[in-house]
Amino acid sequence: MSNPMRKVTAPPLLMIPKSEVIGLIPCGGFASRIAPLPCSKEILPVGLRKTTDGLLCPKVVSHYLLEKLRKGGVRKAYFILRKGKWDIPEYYGDGSNFGMDLGYLIAALPYGPPYTLDQAYPFVRGARIALGFPDVLFGPPDAFMQALQKLSATRADLMLGLYKAHDTRVSDMIAIDRGGRVLEIALKPYSTKLKLGWMFAVWTPTFTEFMHNYLTVPRTAAQLPGTALPEELTVGHVIQAAIREGIVTKSIVFNRQKYLDIGTQEGLRKVLAGQMLC
């Protein structure tokens, strides 16, 4: 007979090795710019790949991101989903067919991508993070590897992967000094002399904690109606605040590389024409 007064010991907190890097892939959007689609934008077929038995099959857009994460040493990643995007876990499963351990989280707060990312906080606290957007193609294949190496070498808290921006009105533009330190981020400016925009990022637990704490205060007009706060918070807003608070933010510039956002009409047209599959 069990003792009803027996002391119950709580399970230990999840311990993440300091060397581990976990990928975060936000999937909270509605793809309104290229709607209607037959599936979630993140698994829209845009190329071809060979299966393990040598057969050709469709290659979905987010698979390119997973390949770059793997090349950077990332073996574990979380897709953070908006409710209804069940075709993404149906397609990827546990990730074993793609060489990764994949998990799925459900975004709870509809206030923008930072809140989507923060949904993973209990699972990634203490780890280094590699953030990639599943609908953005970019080079080179070892971009994450280079960024993570520079993150460690420079002892930065946050490292942004920078590219020459196509359209400053839809890109967060970055000002850097000669050493690559980020001085300023301009959020989708209508006009600017800045040339570089960020397409992916890697960071240490310092930035994870900053973002988590930053979001504990209402930051959007949806949370505080009638205020001058933005309708939705972007990751750029959080980076901007982090820079102002002294979070060491540096950059790695890929001047000779290209990127392509298939979430736009122009990007989708180009990728379906066979451009920028890397």
C-alpha cells in the first residue's frame, strides 16, 4: 500500500548543454500576399530533391532552411505554428527523414513574431539560438556555420546575417561600424541611405532572456487599445530595443550572396522560374 504522505520530488529542470544550438522557425503568418495557397506557405514545393532511394520528389521551401541549419551543426529545431498549420508536422514528422530532431509548438499570442518565438522560451532557455524564416532563401550553404563561429569569436550576444536589401520598405535596414558592430536598425524605412538588411540571426541566452523580459510589458496597440504603440511587434523592434539597452549586437555581411523572399509576389515568381534555389 502506498504512503499518501510520501514526499513527491519535482522533476529537475531541463538542462541544455552550453554548446547546443537550437533552431527556431516561426510559422505564425497567413501568407496573405500570395494567397490563396493549397498548403501552408512553409511547405510550398519550389524545387526538387532526391530521396534516400534515389527518386525525385518535390522540395519544399523550408527544407532549404533546415539544410543550412544542419550544416551549421544544428540538430534540433522547433517549428512554432499558428493553429491550423497542421500540414507542417504532417509533412516533416519527427524530422528523422530530414536528418534533424523536430518539435512543434503552438503560438498563443497574436501580437507578432517575437511573441511567436517566445513561445519556445521554456524549451530553449540556456541554449544558443539560430533563427531562420522558412520562406526566405539565402546563401551561402554554410551561412549559419559562419555566423555561429563569429558569434563565439567576437563574444557578441546577437549576430545578424546581412545582405544587400532589394526593397528598404519591406526590410529592416542595418547601420554598422567598420568592425561589424550594429549601431542602428531602421524598421522598414520608406527612404534611407542604408544598404544592408538582415535575413537571419543567431544569439546567446543573453538575448533570449532580454526578449522574454521585454515582452512581459504590453508593447502593441492590440494589448493597449487607443495608444500609439505599433499594431504588431516585429523582431526588429526587439533588436532595436536590445541595441539601446547595450546588448552586444554584431553582424556578418554576405555582400556577394543573394536572398529571396517567396512570401511576396515577385519572390514567388522568381523561385518558380528556377531562380535562387540554394
